[in-house]
Amino acid sequence: MLDKILFWDTYLFRLINHARCSFLDYVLPVFSMHFSIGVVVVLITFFAIKQNHFKKWYIYIAVIGLCFLFADRISVMCFKDVFQRLRPCQALEDAYTLKISHFHYITTNKGGLYGFVSSHAANTFSIITAMSLIMKNNKYFKPFFISLLSWGIITGYSRVYCGYHYPLDVICGTLLGMLIGWFVYKIFMFTDRKIKTIKTLKTE
């Protein structure tokens, strides 16, 4: 059963990774850059804080920080270091590897050794899940959620297209990220209730 799953995972990887397009060769690596993820995270945080009239700004920053901390460490320590599945760019000779470094197009950087699960997917979808749940009652929730989801999907796809992950790496990283995002959201709700309780007691 596992052999069949790995076979189809490799087959799907080749379908995506080998479907070359000169435009995507330059665009998709940008979504894999840590810099671009950082820019999106700053925009998400600023939007959330602004919608709350710059109140509780420290909590939103803490939510993003916890998402990154949990998703990055768990994806590495509990998955990559345990399963030790080689990245396709490390295991397959026919894998195309794309990366933009300092805005120069190169094809030689293969990233880390192991790829299961995708830390990029875990990081992005932990943030997407947590912030979407927090902003679910906001009047701009729909465009906010669609924008975040589009960002997450493109980032996940770019990791396969650029040769750094198998599709299963990204899918499992996404599920892990969603679970972590939900957990961080629960922490946020608990903290928010405690803050309201303390404020209520102070006014009495």
C-alpha cells in the first residue's frame, strides 16, 4: 500500500515538475522565498491590527509568532528528522530545481536533505487557519480568506514545481499547518477571554 502511494506521489510530482513554463520558472520561485513569505505575513498582521483599530496588536503578533514556531519546529523535529524522506531534488535525477537567490535565476540549489513534511506548507497554512478563524466575523473576511488561501495554494504548488517537495509533502504539511493554526487560535481565544475578564474585574 505504501509503495503504491509513493509511486503515485512520485508520478504526480513529475507531472507538475516537468510541466515547464518560462513565465512560471521566474514567478513561482518567488513564492518559495522566505523574503516573500515575510512580506505577506507583515501585510496580514497589519491588516488584522488595523481592523481592530490597533488594539491588541501584541496578541496578533504573538499568534503569527506561535504559528511559525510550532509549524517550523514540529515539521522538522517530528517529521523531517523522523521519516527522513529525501527531497525529490535529492532522490530523482530528472527533477528540475529552481530557486531565485538575490533575484538571479539559478538551478543548482537543492535545499535541505529531507522534505517530509513541507515546512513552507505548514507555516503558511498555520497562519492562514489561525488568522482566518480570528477574522471570521470581519466584514472583509471573504476577500481576506480568498487572498490567504490563494497565497497558500500557490506557495504549496511552487514547492513541487521548483523541485523541493513531493505533492504528499505539501498535502501533509498543509494538514499539519491547519491543525497547528487551530491550536494557536484556541490559545488566542483563551487569552482573549482572560484579558476581558481582567478588564471587567478592574472596572468593578
